[in-house]
Amino acid sequence: MRQSLSGMVVGAWLLADTAFLQAAEPSDAAVELAPLLITSPRSSARWLSTPAAVTVVDAGTVPGEQNLALDALLARVPGVFSLNRYNLAQGLRPSIRGFGARGSFGVRGIRVLVDGVPLTMPDGQTELDGLDLGLIERMEVLRGPASVLYGNAAGGVLAIETREPPALPMMQLDVSAAGLGYQRTRGEIGGSEGNVGGLLAFNSTRLDGYREHSRAHTNSLTGKLRWYAPTGRLRLNLNAIDNRAEDPGGLTAAEVDADRKQAAPNNLRFDADEYIRQQRLGLVWDGYADGSDEYQLRSYVGHREFGNQLGFTQGGQTTFDRYYSGIGGQYSHHRELAGLPHKITTGFDLEAQRDDRRRYDNLLGERGQLRQQQDESALSQGLFIEDQIDLGEQWQATLGLRYDQVRLAVDDFYLADSRDDSGSRSLEDWNYSAGLSYRITAQQSLYARLATSFETPTVNELANPQGSGFNAALQPAQAFSRELGIKGEWPSLRYAVALYRIELEEELVAFSLPAQPGRNFYRNAGKSRRDGLELSLDWQLADAWRWSMAYAYNRYHFIDYQTAADDFSGQRVPGIPRQNLFSELAYEHQGAYVRLGVTAQARVYANDANTQSIPGHALVSLRLGKHLQLGEQRLEPYLGIDNLLGRRYFDNLRLNDGNARYFEPGPERTLYVGVRMVF
């Protein structure tokens, strides 16, 4: 409770600061905020008139970040909650309005695109480990069901845009170091000649970690090639990674009290870790057609090699080779129908993946007997249409419809048990979206939105707790969302308020078995409901001062959820706090910048029964830096302090852990320094 109150105190302190600074600075010196344009590759419109909750994050407004994970940018978006910044073996776990909270690792329930190409796999799973955070320039976050344009796993969308090749030759070097054994070296080179441009970036990060058995080493290489023509633009993206990370595992409450930095005993005994090697190639053509029509064709192909060791013997080692690919496209046509301007967008997606998965015994870190061998595949197909209609000077409507079919199959090649667990499942659904926006004044608008979505289990989540093959009882989740909102945009101020209700059937819930710690299985909760309120504010107080704020309040609970042993109806959905707040005051003048921020959250439950939880807390961060011009070179030394007040908190929760190992403590005060050089 003390930590929860500290969050409110820090937030109130920042609010008081902003009011004082507004009075201290002349208002006519304020820098104007440019009107936001939503440029997501499947739909473009002005932010103010878009009947949906969309937040745009410009990475240029948050200098001096460590870029260890994407959470620093996502914290600015109301309704987005992230766990697990420091355990790189599990990866960042963001959620949007609760979608994605169930995942034990990586991203679930959220569609992620990078430069127009899906990073999300055909079965709905996303890994952010191949993303070079130093390249990110802009991110659009669409909150709530968005299946009409994006398909399966679209409880929300992250559309990430990375840096384009520069017009002039450029070379950049970024070196930083910090506590917890953190070291990062990042290099980038690029330029253009005529109508061709290119960029090559390399990033290497090492981290010893806060807890025992937390070492990680990640390497990524990103290449971009652009060709500009009178009729369009061709974009070629290449990414390769080679990562390895140890997993300290979750702790019980007693182990946390004894030593917050220790690893789970079995994770040490069995040398729990993972390695990833991946290569990915994407090709996109953005074309210009007659009049103001436009279209896009995209394709991608990739290979992922994965292996991990978990903290138990039988089947405790997993490897898979994954090949995946996809093609898609859409065409946007402008025309007048019944005397009204329409923008009609039609498109398709076709994606496939195939995994050669094997499980072996883990003999204290050595590979033992083969326990499972099967090929797993996913084929996803989707067709969609959306119509944006200008009903007048003040009214705009958006209508959409999409059909999806996802086929999941497993071919069992493990013959030692004399049983064939091969099988397949075909899941399909129609989803719709309808939005209406009303311009109250030139600076403010109201909107309402109805939308549905569906989400299939990923191939990994269909794992059978009883052995090989698929869990035949697991069903896809379906959501129906209603939302009301109001937005405002002035030269120095931008705000948004959203109120929503999401009703779900067959929500996917994670659980684990005591005999297989670290491995999750999934089941359905019959009915659940999510009610929420989201507020955001971006205020240019004066020429040098800016205040940003994001706040979310929610009530997520199960309505009808029973297992063979328990009845969880009426309980809170675990993994999401009832309240969370981000607030930051930033000063920038003559190349120098200072940013003071706070993130605060309320209590978070760790299990469906709501008998275990972590208390609320508030974490304060500080960023300092200076842009220097030395002849033709630019230099930026920077310094950051995370958890400035040294609070004890938890970086991650392992939901519904079968051995009550829910808790992963986060580090206390950490400091990092770096320098970025541009030639």
C-alpha cells in the first residue's frame, strides 16, 4: 500500500510542477504540435476524425533511452501494460486492454507490423527479439479489437515505422554501458544515390542481469534498400538475429523474502536457457494508381531456429526449426457514391508456417532421450473490406467486414509410444467493425465504435497437457467491443478520453503443471468482461517544456469460469492492474534535455483465484543528455537512471504457476551512460 500511495504522490507532484511551469512561462512562446496523421499501411486518416482509440508515439520525443525493451515507448499509451523488461529469455510481454496478458513469453493477442510487414506469425504469436529498437522512429498503437483490417490475434495493433535510408551519406555509432553488466554497441551506415537508398545497422547487447542466472547476449543485423519510382516505392528489408539468454525462473513468496536475487533452484540445476537464430526478408511495393488511389503489395519469408532448456527432466528440452512466409495486399479507391465521398479499401492476407518440433529429456543441462517429434503447421487466409465515408463537414463513418480461416495441423512422428496423435483443426470467423465520428468544433470530436474479433490459440498454446498432439478441448476466443471517446487537438495541446466495454467468450487462460515448471498450457474461461477508462494528454507548455500523461482504469473479471476443481466466476482477471499511470515532464533547450518521468501501477493478481498478488508501486526515471555539433559531426552524451528512488518491485509475474513460483523481482536503482556519434 505504501508503494501505491507513493505513485499517487509522485504523480500529483508532477501535476503541480506542470501548473507552476505554465504560470512561469509565457504562453505565446509555445511550440506548435503538428496535426497527427494516422499512416498505418492499411488505413490512413487524420487522427482527430478517426473513430477509434489510436495513439502515436514519436521516438524523437524520448531521447536518451537505454533501448533494452519496447516498454519505455509503450508506457506512454493508456490501456497498454507491459511486464518483463529484464528477463530476455522470456521477452517483453505487453498487453492492450488485457489482450496479451495471458502469454508466458513474447506477445499474444496483439498484431505487430514493422514497416508494413507483419512481425506476427501466421498462428498469432509475435516475438520482438529481432527488432532493433535504435531504428524505431514512430509507432502507432490501435487499442481494442481490430480484426477487420488485421485478422487473427488483433486485440490491438502495434504499427512500427523504422528509419528510412538518409538522403546524404551518414554513419552512426552508439556505445553505452550500465549496471547489471549491461553493454551495448550499435553501428549504422546509410545513404542514397539517385533514386536508390540503403541502410545497414548492427546491434550487440550484453546483460548479466539483476538475478542469478540471468546472462543474455543478443546480436541483430538489419538491412534496408529503397527504390523510388514515379509510380511507387519498392522497399526491401532484411533482418538476422543470434540471441542466447539464461532464464532465472520464478520464485515463491518465501524465496523472495530470503533473497530477491536468487534463481529458482531447478533453473540452476537444469541450466534453463534458450537460443534463437532467425533470418527474415520482407518486400513491399507501395504504388500510386489513378487519381488519389493507392495500393500496396507485400511479402515476407523467414527461418527461425529455437532451442530451450526448462527446469525439469522429462521433455525438458525443446528444439524447433520454423519456416514461415506470407503475401498480402490492399487497394484503396476514392469515389463518390450517393453524393458522398467514399474511400474503399479491399485486401487479402495469406500466411503459412511449419515447425519441426522435438522434445528431449533434460539431464541437468545435457540432452537425453527423445520424447516427442512432430511437425506443426498453420495456414491463415483472410479477406477484408473497409469503407470510410464522409457524411458531411462534421460526420465521418467507417464500416468494415473481414473473413478469416486458420488451419492448424500436427503430424506425429514419435513412434515409441505406439500411438499416432496427428490431427488438424480448421477455425474460421466473420468479423465486423462500425465507427462514427462527429466533429464538435474544429479542434474536438466525439466518436463511437462497435467491433468484433477472434483469436485462435497459437501452435504452441495448443500443446496437449496429456502428451503429443493438440489439445482438442481448446477453443478460439471471441470478443465484442463497444467504445465511446472524445478527442481534442490544438497547436499546443492534444488529449483523448475513451470509455469501453469488451465482452469475451472462451478467453484463453494460461496454467502450468507442478511436474513441468516453466512450461505453460492453456484452457478456456467461459465468459469474461472488461470495462475500462483511458485518458491521455500531450501538452506543449512552452517553447522548452512538455508534459505527457497516460492513465488507465479498468475492471476486468470472469463472469462464468469453472474448472474441474474450482469456480473462478466473479474473480479479477490476473496479470493486469486496476490502475496504471505514466507521467513525464520534459525540458529541452539549445540541444540539452532533461526528462523526469513516473510509472505507477496498482496491485496485480498472479492467479485466477486472486489469492496471490504483487503490491502496487511507482518507479521514477531520469534522463539527461546534450546534442553537440562539432564541425560536421554530431555528438550526444546521455545518462539515465531507472527506479531513481530505489523501490523494490516485481518485473514479471508467472500467472497460475503450478508450484506457486509467480514472482520475478526487478532491480533497484540502475544507472546507464552512453554516447551517440553521427558522422
